[in-house]
Amino acid sequence: MTTATAPAITDHNEPMDPAHPRADGPRRRRSFTTADKIAHLTAYEHACEHGGGGAYLRREGLYSSLISEWRKQRDAGVLQGKKPGEKVGKLTSEQAEIARLTRELARANKRLTTTEAALDIMGKAHALLESLSEGADSGETNNKR
């Protein structure tokens, strides 16, 4: 029969290594005011236009899920009209539906604008080709005479 030796007792109350991420103790959870959320959304969207969205999130210590949630709140109109310090809770199902429909409408309007521009260009190209064709047809009849 073998006897088990007792595990070595380690002192868990010694100070942590300063290189450890939580060496200074637990951090308080950050909270953002309505103005902060709108400012972060504006700055993030501007950074995304120039290809720096991920860098902005890393620099500010934010997650993309926060941006998504704040965008939904902004689109649903929850962030407008809030007083400083007033809490903004989760969206109700109606507010989420309003936000979804608002985003869908914005996408549809953008597609409509693009389609109208393309149709305008196609109309001008058609008119140009038609005038060139008429000019070529009248030029051929003059050469045959």
C-alpha cells in the first residue's frame, strides 16, 4: 500500500505580478452616457469610412457588439431626448422592429439612388448611341450618291 503525500501549500495572498492584466485589482464596469454613445458611434462610422473601424475599437477598448447595440438604440430613437445620466435599457420588441425597419429603409433608399443614377447614365448612353447611329446612317447615304 502506498501513502499519498500531502500537496504543497502555496500562499495565495502574495501580491500579483505587475505584468498580470488585473494586477491593480478588479476594474469597475464602464458606463456610457447617451452623449458618449452617440459620439462613439459617429467616430466609429467615420473611422469605418476610412478603413479604421477595428483600430478605433481597439484604441477605445470597445467591442463591436456595443456599437451594434448602440446603433439599434439610436435607430429606434431611444438615445434622442434622454437627459444626462438617464439610463437607457434594452430595446422593447417594438423599438427593435422600428430600428430594423429604419435600417432597411436606409438601405433601400441607398439602392434606389444608385439605381436611378445607373438608369440616368444608361439613358444618356442610349441617346448618344442613337445620335451616333443616325449620323453614321446619313453619312453612308451621302457616300453612295
